[in-house]
Amino acid sequence: MDNKHDFVQVKIDGPRSTNEVKSQKAMQFRIDQNKTVVGYNRINNYILDAFLKAVFPHDA
């Protein structure tokens, strides 16, 4: 079985404003020796929440 990296790009069409804030790197998590996740300052809350629950599971 090949060890391939998974990349997911999410784009949502919407109204564009002329004063858009440029995205900047807000956080970086090293999951293991070969996996790193970068989060940017404009990430949606539900995406961040799903990521944190997947990476840091806990018993409720």
C-alpha cells in the first residue's frame, strides 16, 4: 500500500470585498514526524472544531 499524503482544498464562493484581509499563518501543529497541519487566521470555526476533535480525541 502506498503512503500518500492527503491534501484537501476548500473554497467557498461568496461576495468579495475590496478590503479583504490577507490570510496569515496562525498556528502549526506537528501531528507526528511526517505530518504537519497549518491553520490560518481566517479558518472557519466548524473546520477548526472538526480538526481538533479528529486530532485530539477524548472521552466525553
